[in-house]
Amino acid sequence: MKLKHVFLGFLMVFALVANSQTNTKEVLFTIDNKPFYTDEFIRVYNKNLDLVKDESQKDLNQYLELFIGYKLKVTKANKLELQNNTQYQNELKSYRTQLSKNYTTDSKVTKELVDEGYKRLLKEVNASHILILADENAAPTDTLAAYNKIMGIRERIVKGEDFGALAAEFSQDPSAKDNKGNLGYFTSFKMVYAFENGAYKTPVGTVSMPVRTRFGYHLIKVNDVRDNRGEIAVAHIMILKNKDGVAVEDAKETINDIYKKIQQGEKFEELAKQLSEDKSSASKGGVLNRFASGQLSSEEFENQAFSLTKENPISKPFETSFGWHIVKFIDRYPVKSYDESKAELENKISKDDRSRLITNSLTEKLRAKYPIQKDTKLYSAISKAVTDDFFSNKWAVPTDTKKYDKTLFTIGSTNYKGTDFLEYVYAKQKGGSAIRPVSKLTSYLFDSFVDEKRNQYYNDNLEVEFPEFSAVMDEYRDGLLLFDLMDKEIWQRSKTDTTGLKAFYETQKDKHLWKTRVNCEIYSSTDLNKMKKVLNMLKKKQTSKDIKEKFNTKDNVSVMYYEGIYEEGADALPKGTKMELGVSEITNKGEYYYVTSVKEVLPAGTKTLDECRGKLVNDYQQYLEQNWVNELKKEFTVKVDTAVFEKVKNQIKK
């Protein structure tokens, strides 16, 4: 699969940049009467111009031959019906889905949301809230009752009553009884988007108007705003205050004794392994996963951790609701830059409530692009057919659908029937809905159905709307087919056809030659005096083992040694090495001094098949491919319009 990605990437890199060709499209050549046009040839040539290393491929006559060969292979693949392969179709579909995202999202809205998310990410907000529950599909009367209740609470706050006390009394967030509504510090993407908006738009010390989320209505009080502290990595030692529900009397004394040991120079990590009662981190020397504000259950622990520095790395013992701790600083990670964060923020947006803004933006554009005229008479009949049974999941599409099997509306060139909408209503029944009465529900579902079909029609016709999208898809479609065909006809054959490879080798021997080679030992050091001693030892026939024992110790390596067979001119051979037996004089390159001891000289000669196999297989593949293309030219009829090609040449040369 990795090979396929590399192959397709090489074929298609030119297509990833939009190219607006305004030239008139003409037929450049045909293969069995199927036309191939000048605009594609020019686009491919221009985009590949800087990629090809072989100058002959930049020659237009030569490039036309290559392009025709490419199209012949694709034609052969289609003839073999490789395009009907399920794996091929799934891979093509997957690629189209990925590529279409650039066209089915509103890039302007996405950028605005990324900018907003990053700006908010730079700040941490400490906020409290009061929640009155109200389902997002609740009946209007229930929604109004929740709104009135939370407005009554707000009026009491405005008149001076304590926010925390009212949160403990009235908030329907279960945690409010203990925390009085305080959520601690958080940044963007930590809360649902509507709540985040309320928090970041409310001034410090004030209380917001009711904020509607899918949970209900919130009052938000912003207690503080500070710069984002980023993330921190620490280790800790913890002594529990309670074990099996029983208070530990000497927990404080124990943590203080551990602190004294650290002050006396004992290793924090060893003490954590021996004594920390946080079993999840003790075995790792107390090391915790790095964290940001609001990610732990203890604000006190976070504050102690973030107060540490390289200069002041160990905290004094402190207490949290879990126990007594000593924390050690490991490293600090500031907020990433905008460019570093962009991809991550886009991914978060796609999974967040914000994504609705992007979807809604495109939907609004498509409503203007594809206005519809519904058949009001047919819609009225459908509306009557949808009954209150929908709300109890008992509604069914009418048995006789003949009168609904007509065009309800049209988008572009596609008609959608009344029965299509009825099936849609039936499918939505399983999800339930609180929208009442049923006539209002049907209207809502119809609008949703039309929007869904607009998006589908738009996506299905991207190739028509955007020529550059069509070009990329054509290239990928052909590239996938070509990969499968080449793998079958050329690559696998070149690896398994041992008889053919051996015969090919016999015709190529004179192209695969060794220069003179030496089997040698090479010594190097930055110390000239040591290399003089090495030279003397080699002249006295002492071995590499003797030399390493004399100059190198466990802690200090003064002389490096390596050996092997090297061809004349090889980079690994010190400059000036003579291709003859014996020990060379000392040579120098940069800071290093070298001595070479040649043990054997291997004369120039022909490489064996195994010695040149890698290069030979590559050449054999090219040989097989060229012969194959020649066979394809006999199998299919190729006709080039030379007059049109001359015009293409003149156009490209301008």
C-alpha cells in the first residue's frame, strides 16, 4: 500500500494545484477512436516539467510518446475491466470523499472559527454557572417555563444575592451542591460552543443573560481571565489521607519525612517508587502525563505544579482532597503557535458544535444556487398522510403509494418523488422528535430533506462545477488502474521471472562493471600523534585489536576503525588511497587524520547478477515496459493529429 501511495503521489502531484487553462480544447490523438485532448496534455506537461530529471522527457515529441504510452496502459486496464474491481472502486470512492471536503465546506467560515478558537485558546476563563434543564426539542411551554425560572434567579443575583449560594440551591447541574457552580479554568473547545461563547463574551465579575445550550439555560458568571499556562509535566509523591474510609493520622508526618529525605539529597524517583501511594505513577518514579489547566480534579495540585520552575523544581508538601503531595518539575510546554495548532483546531471544529456553522453556511449558499419549486398539491397530500403515530414510532408509509409516486421537486436535472420524501420521514421516525404539531414536524422534515438532497446533488456534480476537481479525479482514477496493471504486467514479473532476468543480464554485462576495489582497514583520529603511533603499529604487523586496546577505553575512544571492500573513488575511502597492497601514509581531511591498510586488491571486472541485482531489476522493468508499450501500439490503433500537435508546441513555447 505504501508503494501505491508513492506511485500515485508521483503521478498526481501536478494535479494538486488548480490550473486554469483558457485554451480551446482540441483532439490531440485517438486510441481506437477514443479522443484525448490538448488541454490535458498541456496541463500534465506543465505540471510535470520541474519533476522530471531526464531532459529527454522535457522534449515535447518525447513527452507525447510517454503520454500516449500512459493512455495506452490505462486503455488496456479498462479493457481488462480492472475498473470493476471492488477494492479499486472502494479506494477511488474513499479518495473522492477526502478530496471533496475542500469543496463541501466553507473555507472562509472555517478560517474564522480557527482564528476565534486560537485567540480564545490563549486565555483561560474561570467561570461559575447555574443550569436549568430544558431539552433542545422541548415543547414551547416547557422551554418558556425554564427561561422564566432562570430569569427569576438572575434578578435575585442582580439585586445582590450570592451567585454561589443560589447555584447550590437551584442549579440542576449535580456538581453545584459541592462546587457552588464553579467550573474552574477552561479554554476553547472544553465546553459546548454556546456555553464557551457566553463565557468568553461575558466581562469579568458580571453575570450573563441566559445562554441556551442543548442541556438547557445557563447563567454564567466570569470570575477571572488569565493567560493560558500551556501544559506542564511533573512527577509526584502522594500519601493518602484516607485508606478504606479510615483517616490516616500520620499522613502529614510521613510526607514531611519524605520531603526531608529529598532535601538531604535522596533521589525523588526512588522515593516515589518506594513510598508513593499513587499506584498508577509510583512505578514510573511518580511521573504523570502532562496536563493543562482544568484537566485534573484538583485545582490546588495544578496551581502547585504550575508554580514550579527549573530553578525551583520541588514543591513543599501540600494537601489536596486526595492526600498529601510533593511535586517535582519536569518540563513546561507553552501554547503552540497558530500554524502548529491549525490542523488540530480544524479537526476539533469538525467534531464540535461549530461544525454546524460551516454546514449551515454551505447550505445557505446551496439554497440560493438550487432554488426549488415544490408541487404544493402533492405536498399537501403527503402532509395529510403523516399522522401523530409518528411520535409513538408507529407510523408507516401508506401501502398504496401510487398517488405519491410523482415529482415533488427538482434540483438541477434530478427529480425527487413524493415517495422519496415519505421514505425519509419513515427513517427519521426512529430518531424521535419533539416538534409538534405533526404539520410543523412535516414541514421541518421537508426542509431538511431538500437541504440534504441539495448537498448530495452538489457533491455528485463537483466534476461538472469544478474542472480542476474533475482533472484530479481523472488522474487518480487512471493512476489507480495503472498501478494495478503495472504491478501485474511488469513489477511482479520482473521479480519472479528469473530466467528472463538472467537472459537480460547476459545482454547487459558490459553496463555493470566494477572498478578496481580494495579490501582494507581504515583508521581515523583527530589526534595526529596517535595516528603516527597507529601507522608504526600497522607497519609492525600489529592487529586492529591491538590498536583498539592501546588507544580506546570504555569511556574514551581516540581511534575509530572500520573495514570493508571499497571501489576506487568511493566516498568511504580516504582521499589519495592507493589501490595497492600495504599501509598508506597519513592523509588528512578536515579535523581527521587517516591511515589505510590494504589487505587485498580486487581487479576491475564484470559484476555478477547478484552484485548488480537492484539496478538490473530496475532496468529489466523498463525493458519489459517498453516492449509492452510496443505491443499495446499493435493492439490498439493510435492516430495523432500532427497539425494540432504543432499548435500545442507553439503554444507551450510562448
